[in-house]
Amino acid sequence: MIALIGSARAAGMAFALSCFGASAHVYASPSSGPITTQAVVSGLRISVSAVESGAFHIVACPSDAPAPPDSPFVVETQPWAKAAMQRGAAGDVTVRTPEAVLHLAPNGVFTVRDAKNTLLIQSGRIAATPEGITLALSHGADQRLYGAGNADWNVSGDLTHPSGTQIFHNGVTRIPFLWSTGGYGALIANNESGISWSDMANTLTWRVPSASLNSYLIVSAKGGYGLLDAYSRLTGRAPIPPRWTFGFMQSRWGYQDAADIQDKWRQYRDRKIPIDAFVYDYDWYNDDWQVNTKNFPDGAFTKMKSMHLKFVGIRKPRVEGDHLAYARARGWTLPSLDNVNKPADRAEKSDDKADLHFDNPEARYWWWSHQAPLMNAGVDGWWNDEAENAYDEFFQMCRGQWEGQRALNSRRVWTINRSFAPGMQRFGAAVWSGDINSSWATLSNQPGTLMNFSMAGMPYTSSDTGGFFGPPTPELYSRWMEQAVFTPIMRAHGMLNEPRWPWAFGEEAQTAMVQAIQLRYRLIPYIYTCAAENARTAAPLMRPLFLEFPQDANTFNLRDEWFFGPNVLAAPILTEGGSRDVYLPAGRWYDFNTNESVQGGRKISIVKAPLATIPVYLRAGGILPLGPVLQYTGEKPIDPLEVRVYPGADGAFALYEDSGDDYGYLQGQSAKIPMTWSDKRRQFVLGKRVGTFPGMSKARRIVVKLPDGRSQAVNYQGQRMSVQF
């Protein structure tokens, strides 16, 4: 027997139709209200509901079993009250939202159309198998799949992902979220490992090793940006990180003692190399969540703060000693797991260590009670490592940090993690690409890895600049530092006897690296505005070119250049020798370094670029705010502000500002300065400032520059001003 059931949580009239000739029972709810529609097919109970305008929740489980619990990865889990349902004469049901329409037939097959009635999913089928459950989505030809994450450790695969298996291990993250250039995306929200997918014969098939399926389909007519926006609404927006996280960070494993540690603080400040944070490995702590007082004696944190330096410390999910006995007695530890995705060496590999089971709210609260004193002592951010014992271990660890810190103080939460799960971005989490080798091949593959993270909904990404294993040459380290300027997080890292200090690589390399770091600090107003845009729309900071040029086939799998925000095309040197080709899409472009105008729609060749030269291009109509060179992000107000305008098209940009390290912006404590360029009028307009926040500069000097060398300076005080060229 096949049955269709439609129900509304709100009270209201219901009607039913029995159609024994078709061997079906149909029950339909009122035409509006929170809708959940169910079909029982071949022993599976299939439930469909709209959870917001562009998202459908599809659940399948054995007909005699309860529905699976809500997924922790998703924030929109309840049926959407604004959805409408219609019952057809044949026993079919249509769930309609402003952006999409899902049609469920009595046999459990469904189709999905967008608001223009374009067929996106031609046939959706769910089936039980001996191995678990499958979801097959038939679609049109000539579609590409993006998302998922990265596929390999030191090697980044294609940006497209026609097949793959869920992975979470040492910087290698593949999550079961894909979106199609056909206008839809799919998230398998099961909280378990072993999920795989393949796209063959115009059918995307998901395989879930479970008796139940917890999945979401998203729809958008706004291309990749729209689908990432829909995914972010479904799984949670990434908050704006602390402003200091957009400065330069120096990480290292292997200090000699406290004198060595504090010497590096002084060296950076004395050499006038901008830096905001030091990131510490094993050197900073002892077992059982205690500070290593040999390396960080009394007064060390206070001294660090007096030098305007932030402290980021590593931590593992493991518990030891008396804490282990306490946690084990309460069942708060994870069992040993022998699986490629859940390596045994991350679990109870001996009697004296175990991973904490962060799924348990009581365990998370207890764990946080031991983290809070460290934050009160001076820890500003956290480096979470080796939490790959379970698919959601990093997720729940970050959740515990978020819940605890939001109750402790008003400072923004920030962690950097070695892997991620869907929705982790909403906890102030970033991710890095793992313990990578120091080689040109690895450097060349990092942009693709980080863009894959971006396409999987994780906007804040980083790699070990310089590589973790092996000493980089001066040229390699310089080029890697230049690449890092145009990534969301600029963080250098290395180990033991392999220094990563810019001054350890010779004068030419030091000059190149310092100039790169200085450029990063000049870009802070632009980068911070891009972070605010991400919090509002989910547009990633690091964007593959195809997002901006979706019809240009040359961009579909381009992995060695990218947009950094909406206007900057970064194409750093990624191979030895200083040469490379750069593809510029159609239109007019400007060389950032020379202001030379270049016509796009072609490749250009760069031959033996000087070590301190980073190929960067701005498109016509681009507006780029640049601040002064700072020694740390909070050193002084951004005054003067330089604004570069690139003619050839109209342009707009709204500079965003707030206090930088609290959540007042969520209550409206922020300001925007609209900026527009009219190419026909040759006029630049600073609009009236919108909003305010504590500590905001009421006035500042703004210098507007064109590529031809002309410039004008104005004293902006929050009112509309125009500059004529």
C-alpha cells in the first residue's frame, strides 16, 4: 500500500480522499500553514516540508520507526508557516513557496521547480538498500557541482565535485553538501560518517549508510551566490570575526623558553613588522588545562597585552589524569574507533587519555568551566586540533566554546580548526588546510583548497603559510606570504628548528614579506567590509571567478586566481621563477601595482616578476578603500582613508565599520559610508553615513585617487559629498 498524508501543526479543517483503485490513501491539510507532507512507499515513510522560502526538508525512515532527530547542523528545522499546499485529483501533493515548488507523487517520486516554473530536479527518488538509503536527484545536462570541501591533503582537486565520500581528517574536509549550476543544492544532514555521492547519467545519487535520511534541498535563481546564501540561512550565518583576526598571525611549534617567546614579540615590534597575534602550539600548556608557567610565567600575558598582541592557544579534545577519571565515570568519553574517517589514534588509544564526547551538553558545560579561567587569564582565541574522532566533534567543541564564551563576556568568539562540519561557521569558527608540506606543489594547490572550503559554506579559511613540514626557501616563503595576503586569514606556521620569522630568510625575502604584510594591513577596511557582507549575504571573501562570471567557461575550474571580495582579482605567483599566466575575464582591468589599463577576455603572461611583486587586478568600476600601514589593527583610527577608483564602468561600495570586538553590531551598532562612481559624469560621491557605534570617528580625511594619478582630498564628516574629476 502507498499512502500520502498531509498535516498542519496549526488547527484547521482537513479533508481526505480514499482511492482504493490506486491503492492509496490521501490526507491533505489546509492550503496554508506549517506543512508536512508524508508518503509511505515500500516500507519507507517519506516526509516533506518547506522550512523557508527556498528550502525543503526531506526525511525518510522505516515506516515502523520514529523519525530521526533534528540535525544539529541546521537551524531551520520547523515547517515554514508561509508555505502553501495543494492536493491534486490523482492524490499528488504540491508544496509551494515564493522561490520554489516541490511536487510529491503518490509513489514517493518528487520534482522541484523554481519560481519561474523551470524544472530543476526532474525526478527525486528515495530507496532503502542493504547498505542504507539512497537519494537520487535526476537533473538536466551540462550542470556542474560545487561545494563539498577539499578532497586531498596536500593536493587540491578540481573545484567541481561529481563524486566523492565524506571525509574529516587533518585538514581534509569533505562534507555532504553540493550545489549545482542548475539552481539547486542538497545537504545530507545525517550526523554520521560514510556518506558518499556520485553524479552519473544526469543523476546525482547520495548513499547514506543509515536506515534513515535527513536531507535538505535548497533552491535559488541567483546563481552560486544565492545558493550559498540559502545554505547559510539554513545552517546559520557566520558572525563577523574580531577585527584583529584579519591582521597577521605568527604561529609556531617549538620555543626554547620564555625568553625565546618574548624575544619574538620584541623582534616584530622593533623591526616594525605589523602583527596582531601569536599562535602557540604545545609550548603554552600542560596537561589538564593548565598554563605552562615555564614558558608563560606570571606577568607574561599582561606584558603581551601591553605590546598589543593577541594570544591564540592550541587545545585538543582529549582529557587526561583526574579529569579523565571524572569524565569516564559519567560516560562522557568517546569509544575507540577504527575507521579512516574516525582514526583510533584520536580516541582512547591508551588508558590515560580519551576524547571528550562533546555531544553531551553536560560534558560541554563541564569542559567550558575549565576553559573560562584561561580566557580570563589572557587567551583571546583558540586553535582546536585533532578533533576528528567523530564527524561532529569539531562542531560540538566549537558549540561549547560559543555557548560558554557568549555567557562569559561580550568579546567575539574565534577558533581555528583542522576540519569542519556543516553549520560550524555560525559558532565563530575558521578552518585551516591541515599539516601541509613546504613545497611549491603544495603552495600551488592551496588556493583551490581554500576556495573549495568557501564553496562548502566555510568562509574563514587559512593554510600554514610556509608549510608545516620542511623548511621553505626564501623565494617559496615570500611567495606564500604574498598569497596569504588575499586569503581570509593570514597566518604563518612552522615547527621546531624551522623558523618562520621574515628576517631569517635574507634581506630580499624579508623586504618582500614585510611589504606583503603591510599591504594586508592597508586592505583591512576592505576586508572587514567583506566580512560584514558575508555575515549579511554569505558571499565568501575568497571567491572563484565563476561566481562573478558564470557564463565564462574559462573560469569554471580556475584554481590559481580568485576574487578577494567583489573587486580585487588576486593572481599571486605560485611557482618557482616568478612567471605565470593570468586569465582576465571580459572587460577592462587595472594592474594594482602600475595602474596600467588592460583589456580582458584573454590571458596575459607575467615573466620573472620581482620577488616583491604580487599580480593583482581591479576591474573597471571597482572601488577599493585602503587604510594606512598599521602595526596592529587597533593601533589608531583609519585616517586618512585612501579610496582608489577604477574608471570604465559605474561602481558602488559601502564601507562598513563597527567596534571590532563585541556583538554590538547585532543590535545595530555599526556604520556604513556609501560610495559611488558615475563613469559618465566622472563623479565620485560619498553618501551620508548610515548608523553609529561607540568610539566611531565623526570625521576623517578621505583621499580619492584615480589610476591616472589625479587625486582629491576631502574632510568627510558624515554628510553627502561629491568629488568631480
